[in-house]
Amino acid sequence: MPIESSQRPPYPHLLAAKINHRIPPAIENDRRDDLETLSARRRIDELVDLALTGLPRMHKAGEFGHTLRARNTSEDTEELEGDSLRYTAIVSLGLAFLPIDEQRSALEGMSARELGLVCATRARTSADPGAIALAAWAAAEVSGFYAQFLFDRLEDHLKSGGPVETVTCAWALTASIAARELGDTRKLLRLAADLLLQAQSRQGLFPHVLSRGNSGYGRAHIGCFADQVYPIQALSRLHAAYATPGALAAAEACATRICALQGSAGQWWWHYDTRDGSVVEGYPVYSVHQHGMAPMVLLDLKEAGGQDHSSSIRRGMDWLFQRPELSTRLVENDKGVIWRKVARREPGKTVRWLSALTTAASPGFRLPGLDLLFPPRSIDHECRPYELGWLLYAWLSGGIVTGLSNTNAATPDITSGGTT
């Protein structure tokens, strides 16, 4: 049953707003239909069911917690910690592709559309540009609402001249594309696209921050996996919406590079050197990269007219269930969790910082013996709601990208960009 109106988080200004609700493609058009084998389809079906088991455990009163953490791995002692606007927006994006009854079951009676509106309200007072971008995206794509107050804040952030995180910029671009028929997002779209295209390295990779000198010594040359995948997604959608060849070429260059660097067992590595296109440090390997983020953006790229990287997606998925690092299970269907990552046994982030410093001094140089001293034998027994949100979005959002070409929005003036 839907929750009573007295229980709903307040968003009266949104309820009074003109909502141009666009229902996402039916679940029958999801991407599981493109899987090559029945066993692969069944595997994704099981993971979708897992997400529907796990998400209600992470939800409370119209928002999602930050982390479901196991206190004792031998017992059912998971506890939910904190709350996250970012994660709530991501879950609303993923749940929107499910039948309404399954949405309400996961959200204590709410719908994904209502949750998207809640995110827009909460983002009004957020100091996190990434959360603001995700909320604007969810409000537009899921709820059909143009949150102009959020787009104005994103535009100010990108024009400020200060450091802009690559991930936030990519989300701002994706949000502006999602809302292009609801309001005039051309200025933000142009700002975000130009920042991304101008920051891409000759190797096709993106830095962590879109202005040199803001990451500090030892970090300016590094981009993490997230810094690569979200620009792939945003630029693929930019091309799909506006037939921008430079955007597709940039997305393809980045995708080709990270696929070439993928581990022999399908690992999506964590830190890259943007200068020479090498891996700085592979671990941790995050589960969400394997089942959610990499499939999501590579399938977006394919829908936009880019190359088919299905073999890399399949290898990444295989790692979840069988990996060389250790045999302990990561996927716990009965608990509705996928444990967060496989990491090194090390104090703090020793290898990560050592590798960052040595490669800063000499590209490609790593201290010998680090893999023997600090082997990847540790599992992080926690699960975060965004991981399950991206899992749903990756596999159920088929048709979103191809549908972007059906637009009446004016084409923005975007510089050709390219690698530098």
C-alpha cells in the first residue's frame, strides 16, 4: 500500500509544479535480452532479484542509508549506517524501470517518481555538487520535472573557476541531456561537455579533477575508474542526442583504453595514469564496477553507435563469481547484498599512495615486491544502495540512449574538444 500523505517527505512546490512525466521504456526492452547465453541471462535475473531483496533493507522514510555493514560475517548482523542523497538519487534511477508494484515494495509504498521529487527537494540545501547533479538527473529522467534551481547551481559550480571533479561534471552533462526537453539546459550542457573534452588525455583517459594543479603532487596524473566511466556515459548520450562525432570519439577512446587494461580475470582496475595510459594501482577491485558501472556505460556506448565491448562486460561479470584472488563468495542472494570489494591486506592505503608517488616521479615505475608484501586477500563486507541501483539501471535501461535522438531541443554549440 502507498504510504500516507502525512508520512511523505515534504515537497509541496514540486507537487504544484508542471510535471512532464515520461515513463522509461518497458522492462521488456531491457538489456538482458541481448545476452548471448541463457546462463548469463539467468545470472542477471538473479542479481536483479537480489537487488529487490537488499534495497528495502537500506531504505528508511524516503531516503537510503549510506552503508549496510556486516558486524559479524558468520551471523546476520548487518547494520545500516548514515544516509546519502547521492545513493537515493541513483536508486530512484534504477528502480524506475521496474513495475510499479515492485517499486512500492522496495520503497515502503513510494514510487520511483516520487523518490525522484524527494531528491530534488533535498538537493536544494545540499552542499555536494555531485548529489545536486544526480538529483537533477533523477528528477528529469524519472519524475519528468525540470529542477531549474539545481541546474542553476550546477552552472555556477562549473563556471566558478575552482576545481571541478570529473564525476560531478559528467553527471551534470548527463542531467542536462535528460532534462533538455523540460527546460533550457544548453548553457550547462555546453560548459560540462567542453570541460570534459578539453581535459581528456592523449591516451583517452580523464583526470580526477578538471583543472591541473588541484589534485596535489602525486595525484595530478591519476584518474580512478569512476573518472573514466561516467564521462563515457555522458559523452555517449551527448552524441546520441545531438549527433556530436567528437563526443562519440572521446567516449570510444576512453572505453577502448580501459578495456585494453582490464585484468586477465576480468578485473576493472582502480587507478590509471592519464599520461601514458597505464594502471597505477589495480586494487581494490569493486564489485559495482563489475556488475553495474562498466556494463552500464559500455552498453550506453553501444546504443549510441559505438563499439560493442560485450566480451569485456562478460569477463567483468565472471569475476564476481570466480576470481583468482580468493574463493570467498561476494554474492549473497539470501541477504540481498554483493560485498563491496576485494582489497589488499595493508595498513591504510599504503600501496595506493606509494604507487601514486613513484609513478608521479617516473611513469610506469612501481616498487618491486608490493604484490607479495600486500596481497589482495581481503573482502570488504559492506554493501551500499547505489551499487544495487546501478545494477538495476545497467541492465534494465535499454532504450534510454537510443531514445535520445528523438528530440526537438535546439543543438548547443559545443567545441570539438578531443584529446590533449
